[in-house]
Amino acid sequence: MFDGEIKYIVASRRYLVDITERKLTEEKLRRSRAALADAETKAQLGSWDFDPATQRGDWSRGMFTLFGRDPALGPPPLPEFMELIHPHDRPRLVADQTRLLENGESFSADYRTDPERAPSAVLNAGFHPLKDQDGKIVRIVGTALDVTGRKQAEEQLRGLAARLQSIREEERTNVAREIHDVLVQELTRLKIDLAWATKRLALPVDEPMRRALAEKLCASTAATDTAIRTVQKIARQ
């Protein structure tokens, strides 16, 4: 009787130890899942897996947040999920999935959600096939990351780049106009005046001619000053 009580006590203690360790493990797992879910929410990230044979899958909490779906409903069937994707991107998603099943290679791509059925967003989806020993795809796992902000920033940068290019073209046009309307005209006028003076110097120079030459030289000097100012202005621009 005494020996039996000792065995019972020892067994009970082992049972309590096993239960305690299992509870601690479950608590650690619960905390890890909670931390992962919180990290996904902060990163606007979701994870998922899909069984090609059953056409069913599983979603993390982040996926439900990204698509504005109640977790109590569970992951949507594939036809219902496709309705959450922007109509213009659905054919491409189907083609990408078909190619994945054919070549078995991982890939990632951006898809827009349907603003009428889900929060308007651009998601970068990663697809990774899991294969059995024979190389057959038995499951597909992946992630979905909200890149809407990044896409908007890229659009803004493209718009800014286009605007800067337009400004450059406007400046080139203005400089060309400045050269043609001012600089070329003044240099042409200067050339004509110098050619006139050169011809007159070959003739006898009397008082009226001397005054005429002086006026031409003054005009040529003014034209030279104008040309210099125009060149300096263009250089500053």
C-alpha cells in the first residue's frame, strides 16, 4: 500500500510537470502568433497558403485586414477571391497562377484590389510552390504586402521627372529664342555696319564721311555690348 502511494505521487507529479510544460509551450506559441499578427498589421503584410487540389486555402490575420474581410467568414473560395482583385488585373493573375503551376517557379507581382469590393490598394504578392518528392506541387504559400504608398510615391516622382523635363525643354526653347531674336540680330547688324565701314575706308575720308564712320562705330559698339549682355544672360540661365 505504501509503495503504491509513492508510485501514485510520482506519477501525479510527472503528469503535473507534463501539463505545465505543455501549457507553457502553448502560451509561448500563442504569444508568438500574436506578435506575428501584430507585426503583419504594422507592416501591412499578410501571409497565405493554397491547396491546388482542393482549391481552398488559409489566411493570416493580416490578409483579412488587407482585404477588409471579417475573419469569422474565413478565407474566401477562389472565385470569390478573384472578385476582390481589380477587373483589369484578374486576367494577369490567372495567367501568372497558370504559369506557376506549369513551371513551378516562385515569383512576385503587383495587383490592384477592386475598390468596390475591398480597400483600394496595390498589393505585391509573392508566390512560392511547395513540392513533394516527385516534384508535384502540393501547396502554394505566399505573402501580400500593401505597396500603395510606394506606388503613389513612384507616380509622384514620375510626374516630377516629367515636369522637370518639360521645364528643361521650355528653357531650351527660351534660350534658342533669345539667341535668335537678340544675339543673332545684333551680330548681323554688327557685321553689316563693319562691312559698310570697311567699304567707306577705301574712299577718301572727308568731314561728313568721318562723322558717318564715327556714328557707325558707335552703333557697332552698342551692338557688341548688347550681344555680350545676351551671352552673359544665357550663360547664367
